[in-house]
Amino acid sequence: MYDTRFVGGSVPRPDAPDKAAGKALYIHDLIRPGMLYGKIKFSDHAHARIIHIDTSRAERLAGVRAVVTGYNTPEIRIGFIKDNFALKKGKVRQYRDEVAAVAAVDPDVAQEAVDLIRVEYEELPGVFDPEEAMAEGAPLVHETDPRGRPKVDNMVPVPWKFEAGDLESAKRSAAFIAEGRYETPLIQQSCMGTAGCIAEFDLQNNLIIHTKTQIPFLAQNDFNQALAAMGLRGKRTRVIVPTLGGSFGTGLDTHGYEYIAILLAYKSGRPVKIVLTREEEFTALSPRQPTRTHIIQGCDAAGRLAFREVRMLLDNGAYTSWGATTPSVMMLPISSLYRVPNVFYEAKIVYTNNTYCQAMRGYGNPQAAWALECNIDQLAETAGIDPYEFRQRNANVPDEITPMGLQITTCGLDRCLDTVAEKLDWKRKRGKGGARGVGMASLFHVGGSGRVYRSDGTGVIMKLDDFGCVSVLAGGVEMGQGFISALSLTAAEALGVTPDRVSVLTGDTATCPWDVGTHASRGAFTAGNAAIMAARKAREQIFQLASEHFMPRVHANLKRRRKRDPDFELPDFNYERLCDPSEFELRENVVFLKEEPENPMLRVPLEEILRAAHYKEQGTMIVTEAFYDPCNQMLDARTCRGNMSATYIFGTQGAEVEVDTETGRVRILKFVAAHDVGRVINQQTIKGQIYGGVVQGLGYALCEEYKSREGRNLNPNFLDYKILSAPDLDFPIEIECIETHDLEGPFGAKGVGEPGLVATAPAVANAVYDAVGVRITDLPITPEKVLAALKRKKERP
Amino acid sequence: MKGFDYFQPGRLEEAYGLMETLGAEAGYIAGGTDILVRMKQKIIAPPALISLRRIEELARMGRDRGLLLGSMTPLRALEKSEEIAASYPCLSQAVGSLANPQIRNVATVGGNLCNAAPSADCAPPLMVLGATLTIGGPGGERTLPVEDFFEGPGRTVLRREEILTGIAIPERVPGTGSAFLKLGRVSQDIAVINAAALVIMEGGVCRTCRLAVGAVAPTPLRLRGVERLVEGRRPDPELLAEVERGVRGEVNPITDVRSTEEYRREVSGVLLRRALEQAVRDVR
């Protein structure tokens, strides 16, 4: 355990006042001199051949400065298997396919010009269901793979399979077995700030792009590749990230609209801004992967888990982005939540003519937890064991190595379970009927970053000025989660200054150090560790300077005091003494001697030391850096084994619900979330983050659903895509942070960004089952489904 | 959104005149919370809009053996009115459940009716309160009961140049109780179903009963068949069960992105029964 002054406190976020006052600059607020407005023409069909694109009328419209299509621009491939293109040629495979775009002097002209573009299509039969897409003779979404070789089916070439132990023999000897089929829908991240960018070129054809991203440095690489494709090999990209109004995974990949803005900016020679409307945000940005899961679990007579078999089918949509890699994270809870020796997991991913999927908070884990944690309740019931007791019997323990090779360090799962049971008054409320019930579900997630790329590194630069203030330049991204809040407290604590002396600066690839991206709940964890390393170096340099300047500064200060106060007697210190750096300590902006920490005369403000170093001949300054890359491993592609994260996070969530059996409406009476967070950095930020996660998770549980008919989104607005808002939260949400003080984390902290919503939906479903005895297996748990299930139960009890 | 001309006449006659000169595609705008959304969605693109905001007589709230509401009264004013809360609780409850305070500050009671959404939250309570509408036009005024106003989704009896000017709600009779209930997917939502009930009781017997339901037919619906079941009887469990069944027989819902036909039919019965029970409890 660390003795801390600021870490663990409860302070407002440094970025909050600007956001609350409307001063923060989002992409929507940014204007560049001479800027044009870009607008994209999307496909009119889910699957069609492009016969002809007529842009002549758009080109002639007054105010239009550039019109681009796939036929008059260089081919730019996007996505990690490069099966997608910035502008489509030949055919469209989803409604959101970009077929043309314009840049014009104002948004209305741009819109008018887009409406003047005529595209002639030959419609093709589409495929919209992943099972149908796997059937023989199904229309092919892609006739060739990214390398041009013919494709014979709709399988995405990203297979996932994990096996451990002996499934068949475990199945034969299990005392109890429970089986279930579970589904999750497409859902949209629903960021308050829609996506957008401004692309511009300098006179040397270097690209500057302000854009909404969580991966400024990987995006820089993507854009450099695009420049190369445009014949600008060797030119540079500078990515600048404005204030983000939420991102939730949307910024983990680069998008068609960014490349289109780049093409339009290059063609027009002017900055080009593209900001998605809310409707486009729904229809043209990548949502969370929908899943169909078949799960079977078994346990022995004592209720110890014996095996787990999970088969999943994922609808990839028409192109491949990070959604296709979410099974790597689903695998974590499937292999390692609770102790289970025999595991089989397989995920198949299929192309369809639906919108293509990407990352969203939790990265597959909410889909996996939905099937796992509902099925755990089924199994506990089959075995005749209370589901809380069942989970306790199988809970993970510290220092365990799981079948996937995950090395658990600290583990607070047992305490999380106990906390939720206690706060829900479990023993008294469980199984009492009266249309009221309680349910719980647990989660397992990376808590010490996750090595999904070859590097899992992050850089931090610490720059001290002669006012004793510190600029912390970080590669991570603040997207609303509290990165700046966490990092400023951690940096202040590690360095020995007060948090008000720290400014965190992020989001510019030209000035900030490299970082692989803000994902996998890694921001505070990795940047915090890097800040501790950089602070250590800075302290060494401060103390080195102090050895020379400390006593002279003490002398000067005391002489000045005597001047003001003639009665003051100059103490008899050895003012000529050269100190040793190891004699010093720095705390709350003051350098002092460890031996005499209480002596008010032997204290020198940090800024005096720094100023003395600047204002001398052959002076110096303090700028330190650190690159932290956690001790974790990439998954072995074949065996799917490897210690992906430096530490893991656990949590349990519980709900008390009441079901209106006449309308099917589920009312939450109380919600409890207990999370093993390692160590709290800022009470306000962490509770806000978990609270936000819970509310987002409750939306997933109860009402969020991206509805489509034959690939076309039917609810591209908040009128009909329902997320929860403040008046819906008429019940207490109690958050308990369980501190396990992990040695890997900054001051013991683990990453907490995503888990708030992972276990929420199954906790609600399990509570609904306890209340009225019906199990809803496909999200969201709508009144229509509950009422129909109650009716079925009545007819066939 | 396409550009458009915008007029703010100060008098009704001026508005009628503008409409005549501007031609068939011009439209009136009240609060604008529906029309502007539809314009941004490119569903409609009127070349000119005539605002009713400056016409003072449309924004008045007054009394004349009952309540007179100018059509441009903001919903927020209805929501805050203590008189409405005391005399016409079903209307107060309906307005309080509509959208959110920001919208209610701008949206108007007349706009909610003229928009003619089958789910309009003001319609069922005004129907059970027996409200009449005054419609003005270049040729003079006419009045009609609110339930005769709607013709279909987005369609009313208003002729192009006509304006809904006022809503008259009869005075509350002692022994009256009323209630409004709404089901949405979340708190701030368009109704999946809404329902209003009004009863006038005499010695435990229901002398008058008016029931209305929204979002379960092309227009908000008065349930006259069910009302006849109730009148002259005591609201006992047997009658309430009959009401539930009766409602299911009278509604004509559809399946859309918000709910299903089956659900709306089933639950509109429940909602009306509960509204009736609540109205009986409200009797003073």
C-alpha cells in the first residue's frame, strides 16, 4: 500500500469547468481559414453494382470546389485486413457505402450538390442474417479477398478458437448441465459529440488533420499510408485531437469520412471539414457487434464448474474493422471468469450486407458476459444452489493462472460478490416472489492494459518551468472518461507537487509522445505508470540541482527575512555546504532536507531551485520522459494463449427489480456495482465512470437496439433509438470500489474504463427471472418480450 | 435544411392574408418543435412559414364558465397552472409527461393538436374533458369537439388557411375525477400508448364516463362503446375486466419501430382500466 496525499482523494476534474461553461472546443466548433464543408453521398442500396456515377450537375453548382468518387481518386484501402475502401468502385455492399463526396463553401451548398449526384445501380440480392450468409448459395458480399483471390463463402478470414482441458470427458462426468442460447443486438455508441474532422495540407503537401480519434499515432500511420497511395509518399501527417464528446470505441479505427476529407482537401487546396449529422452517426459509423451464442456449462455435485462450451456467431457487416477481433476479449471471461478447467470457445464471423461493426466500450465482453452470467444462473438453479453461493464457490483467487495463461495478480471478486449481496439484502430478498426480485452478475476484464498490438506502450514527457509548474505531455486521449483528472493526480503525487501545478496536454502527434491508443481501459494505468517513471527522473534532477542551490537559496531567503525583520537572528547553518542529492525530499512544491523535515528555515520552494538552474551560466532545465510498456503478452495466434494484461479487473453488479406483469415493464428499484479497481485515484472520477457505465449498461439491458430492415437502419435518431436519460434514473445506484492495491498499477490502481457496463444486462435479466420466473435471452429486455414470455409461461407452466 | 421565408404577423387577419398570397406550400408554425425536425429530415420543405407567435390573442389563458386556452399557450404554462392541476388533473399529467422541460417551454398546446400525431399527449385528456376547438379563417369562425378534429396521422379538418385559435374546456362538475397514463420506452418518449379517463360519480355509480386512448389507431380515439359499458354501473372488478376486454376490441393498432400491434392491443386495455381506476380515486 502506498502512502498518498492526492491519489485517493475526491476532487473535481480539471477539464470540467470549460466543458460545463461551453468553452471547450469540439470538432463542431473549429473553423480554419478558407475552410470548405464536405458532404458524402452514401449508397441507396444494401447490395448493388455501380453502373454509372454522374457528378456533372454537382460540379456545375455555384460554390462547389471539389467532387470526388472512387473513379477519379487514388484507391485508399482501410481496415486491418484492408477489405474496405474510402470511396467505392464496382459495387456497394451496405447502405453506408461512400460513393461520392463534395466540398463546398457552406454546408447547404454541399448538401445540395450531393443531392444532384446521380448514381445508376443494378441491384443485387443481399444477405442480412449471419446464418443465412453461411448457407450454401448465399449471395457473396465479397467476390474476392483483399489480395484479389476468389472467395467461395462469406466467412471473414479472422477465426477464433480456444480449447483447454478435455471437454468431452468433463461433459460425461458433470453432475449438472445447463444450456442456453443468447443473443445481443447491434447497438450504437451514442456519443453526445458526433464524429468529424478537418483535413488540410500545408504548402509542402504535409497533412494536418483535426479529428475525433482514440488512436492519434496509429491514425497518423494510417493517414501516411493514404498519402503514399495518393502519390505523396514521404509527406508527414500531424493529427490533432479536439475535445471529444464521448468516443466509447468509435475512435479506435480510422473511417471513410476522414480519408474523404483528406481527398477533398487535397483536390480543393483548402481545409475541408466533415462532421457527421446525428443521422449519419447512426447510419454511417460502426456500432457494437451483434452476437448469437450457444452456451453449455456443467458442474460437479458440489457446484464446482467442470466445463464451459461456447459457440458464437458474429455478424461482421460488409467490411472488417476491429469488431472482428472482439472475440479475443470475449475469450477472457469465457476462459477465466470463475475457475473452470475445461473450456471450448469458437467464434465465427460472417460478412453480411449490414453495417459493419467496430469497437464499443467493453470490446465484446458485454456480449460474452450476457451469455455466461445468465447461463451461470441457469446452472446454479439446475444444481439447486443459490446463484450468489454458486459464484462464491467458483470465484477466482489471487495469483491464479487461468487456462488461457492469464496471470491473475490481485483479485477482489469474493469481496465484490459479498458487497453486492449485502447491499441488495440478498438473503432476505432473493426468491420472495411478488413480481420483485434480485439478481447479480460478475465480470472479468483486462485491468493492466491489453497487448493487442506488438507495442502496448505509452509515452509521457514532463516539462518543469521556473514557476514550479509541470506540463505533462501524454500520448493518451481524453474523451470524457477522466484521463486528465487521473493523470494529473498521479503525476502530482509521483513528483511531489500539488495537483494545481500540473497541466496535462494531450492530442497532438507533433508535440505529444507516442502512445498506441486509448483503449482496453488502459489510459490511467499506462500513462500513470509512465508518469511515475518520468517523475522519478525529474526528482533525481531536481535533487541534483538542489545539492548545489539549496543552501545558497536558504541563505538568501533568510538574509531577506532579516532585512525585513531586524530582530531576526540568522541561524548558524553551513551555508557553503554542498549537499548530497539523497538528502532531499520534495513534497507539495517544497524541497527540504529529509533529516529536518519540520525545520521551517530549511525549506526551499521548487520554483526557486528551477529558476536558479535557468538563470546561471551554463544553466540547465528539467524535461524528462518515460516510455512505459507493461509486462504482458500478445495472444499466440494459434493457441489463443498469452498473458494479455499486466493485471485483471473483477466486479459484480446486482439489481433489484419489479416487473409489472400486466405491461411487461421492468422497473429497477436499486442497482449496486462493486468493482475491484486496485486503488482509487480520484473518487469523483472513478464513481462517475462506473456510474456512466452502469447507465449505459442499463440501456443495453432495457431499451437500446439498432433496428434494421434489409440492411437499412430504421431508427437513426434519439426519437426512436432510446438511451436512458436523467429522469429514468429514479432509483439509487450504489458504487463500491474494492481496493486490492495491485503492484503493477500506478499507486496500486487498475484500469476501470470499460467494466462499468459489462455485467449490467445479465444482472438485470437474472433479477427479472427471480421476480417473475421468465428468462429473456435476447437483449434488450423490452416490455413486449417480457409480456409475451409471461403469457407463454401461463399457457405452459 | 433548405432556406425559407419567415413571417411574423401580429394579427390573425394578417396571417390569413399572408397565407392567401404565399400559396399552397406555405405553412403556419407554432412552437416549431415538430415542424423544424421534419424540415431538417427533409420530409417537408415549405418555401415560407408564417409564425403565430406574435399574435397576442392566441397566447391567452382565460376563464368563461370553464377554461379558455389560446392555441399558442406553451405547454409549460399548462403544466405550471395550479388551476389545471386542481380541476383537470388528466391534462396536467399529460402535459407533464410530454417530452422534456426544454421542449415544453417552446411547444404549444395547439401545435400538439395540429401536428395530429396519433400519439399526441394532449389529445386524450382534452377528449375526455369534452373540450371544443375554435377554428378561425378568412371566412369566419367555427367550433367543433376535439374528437372531430383528427382525420388521420398528420391530418386534421383544418383547411389550408385556417388556424386553430382556441380550446374551451367545460367547467369541472363536483363529483368528477380524471386521470392520464402513458407508456413510453423510456421517461422522455413519444407514447407507445397513452390513455385518459374521466368519470362523474353519483352515489358510487358512474353517471358519466369518457375514455380516450392514443397511439393505437390512425387518430386519438374516443372509446364510446366502452364508455356505455361503464355508465350507470359501479366500478367493481367485474366491470373493470369488461373495460379491459372492451378496449382491446375497439383499438386498431399497428406494429412499428416503437412497439407491436399485439402489445399495444393487449396493454391499451390494461392502461385504460388503470386510468379509470385512478379517475375514480380522483373523484372530489
